[in-house]
Amino acid sequence: MLLKLILEFVVVLGAIFLGSRSGGVGLGLWGGAGVLVLSYGFGLPPTTPPIDVMLIILAVIMAAAVMEAAGGIDYLVGLAERIIRRNPRQITIVAPLVCYLFPFGAGTGHVFYPLLPIIYQVAYENGIRPERPMAVSTIASQQAITASPVSAAMAAMIAMYEPLGVGLPQIMLICVPATVIGVIAAALVQTRVGRELKDDPEYQRRLDAGEIQPPGASKAHGEKRELPKGARLSAVMFLIGVGLIVLAGLFPGLRPHITKGTASNPLGMADTIQIVMLSLAALMLLASRAPAAKIPKTEVAQAGLTAVIGIFGLAWLGDTFIKGNEAVIIGAIGDITSSYPITFALGLFFASVLLFSQAATTRALMPLGISLGIAPAHLVAMWPAVNGYFFLPTYGSLIAAINFDRTGTTRIGRFVLNHSFMLPGLVATAVAIGAGLIISGIFF
């Protein structure tokens, strides 16, 4: 039995390894191949794919893609740029908070990428080591995913916890302040990280070699481009839609009551998010007159499709493996987890390192935590542990931040794991979990 379990786990790791080498949709495709091996080769019954999660992602991505096609994302990025530029000396604190707000509202970390060159430019022009704000801002953009009411990871949490009486309001009450506290703590630590630019040998080498201009030689403000007429309207409409979803979670009476047999209950949040987001996308399309043909070609739409396929394959693979071996796994770790529930957070963290997805990790491992009998509020407090994507410097946002920092201060170390994102990532995650446990202990 143990040998079979080990071989099945090797299949899971092998699928993740091959998928990570392929990149993009390859993660999901190899996840599906892993399900084939587990079911046909080892006889594990495939679980049901996370349909609700995928549909929520599609609905949210469609609304965000319409906003991008209408110029709304560029409008929001312009607002962020003005906020950051007003506080240049405090950029290591201000930038991560701005980078937290954008994914929090949009439900995807992909809206964070356009902010990277702005953060770099403002930091460099003010003589601040770019690694400090860029690394922690990258971490902040992903911490926000475990607080956003419209993220794929939140969709997975809602689908699992709402039947247990823990809905969107309770999850946000714990995770929003916890992750914000974690980001602020990491930002404060980052203000002391690394040498000053004038003392950094790699930066000085690039400066002497003419690979980079000294501060002040380039324009601090990039060229302004004219936005479409519907840009501001689409951004406002999208934010209103996010607000409506939050209100629907906070006040179930706002949702229609659905009668099944003798029971009448408010419409579930999974269905609510799908309905609101699809309707919002249609209204934005009508109001902004964005070209419909452009929507599937937007970066948000393409990234969303990749996310859906990734969750389809990887979450299905992880869920199939865990469900098929649930008795063995629970028997092996049940006692220690019952005595020390915090150890489940370590499982979430290292699973996310392998899965590269908060949503996939949530969907794959949270049912195990529920079955172990850990209090739902404590599981929610430990949820930010799924942000362990930074541990290996192979995630897209990490690579983007490294490439945007032309000074070379944001980098991967000689030993791979000693990279720029390790310290702020560990601090933000650990502090968020600790703060979440304190909050859950006070209110639940």
C-alpha cells in the first residue's frame, strides 16, 4: 500500500514537473495526463473536476477582459502611477499596497504586471534600490488573491466552505486584514534589504559598462497615450460589480431565494458571482462599445484561459490523488495535525510551491483539512499559506520583476533559493497566517 502511494505521488510530481517545463497551459494538460495514469494505471476513481471554480473564473475573466478591451485597465494603471509618484521616497511601502489593491479588485494578479516598470522607474530615479519595492510588490500582488472576493482561489473557498456556514463575509473578515498586515510587515523589512545602489557591485558594473543610464538621465514620466472614451466608465462599472458581489456576500437577503422542495435558501455565492460578472461584462460591452472581437485577444482573457486549464488539470489531479488515498494520508498525519493544527499550513505552503496556483492548491488540499476536523475558521486563517509560489523563482511575476529591474538588484542568487523574493514572501505569509489565527480566535 505504501509503495503504491509513493508511486502515485511520483506520478503527481512528474506531471507537475513536465507541466512546469512546458509552461502556460502545459500545467493543466499534464495534470490531465496525470489523472489518466492514476485512473487507468493505478485504479483511482477520478473525482469531479472543479466545474464551479472554472465557471467563476471564466465569468470574472470575461468582465475583466471587456474592461481591458475598453481601456479600463490602462485607466486604473494610470491612477496607480499617480499614487506611486506622489510618494516616491516611501515607494517601498506605497507600491506594495497599490499592487495589493489592484489584484484584490480584479481577482487576478495579471493586472499587476503593468505596474512593474512604473515601480522600477520611480525607485531608480529617486536613488532607491529597486529590489526593495519590486520584490515585496510582487509578493503583495499574490497575497491579495487570498483576500479578493472575485479571485479563482476565493471561488474555490466559497464552494467548499459555504455549506459549512462559513461564507464570503467570514473569509474576508479574516483574510483581508491578515494579508494586509503581512504585506506591511514584509514592506517594512524590505526597507532595510540589500546595499544602497552606490555600493552594489552588479549595478556599478552595469553603469560603468553603459548598460544602464544613471538616475536623472531618463524621463521619470513615460509618454501618455490617449485612452478610449469608455475606459473610465468600464473601470468604474467593474469596481461597482466587485462591490455588488461583496454586498451580496455580506447580506444574503440581497440574493434571490431559491426554493427546492420545502427548503428556501439564498442563491449560492458561486452562482451569484457568475451571474453578476457575466451581466456586468455584457453591460460594459454595451456602454463602452468595445470591439467584441478584441476581447478574446486581450492579455487578461488569454491568462484566464491558461488559469482555467491549469485548474482543470492540476486541481483534478491533486484532488484525485488525495481522495483516492485519503484514508492513508489521514491515518499518517491525522494525529499530529489534530494536536498541532498549524502543521496543516506547512502542507498548504509546500503544495502551492509545486502547483503554482492558489486556486489549485485550495481545491486540492482544503478538503483534506476539513476532513481532518480542523475548525473552519482556523483553516481560513491558514489559507494564505497557499501563496508559497515564490519559493522557487520560476513564477511569471517573479521573472517579470527580475527582467524589469535593469539595475540587476532584483535577482536569483547563486544558490537559486537565495533570491530577492524569498525574504518578503516568507515574512508576508508567516505574518498573515499568524494575524489570521489571532483574528479567527477573537471573532470565531
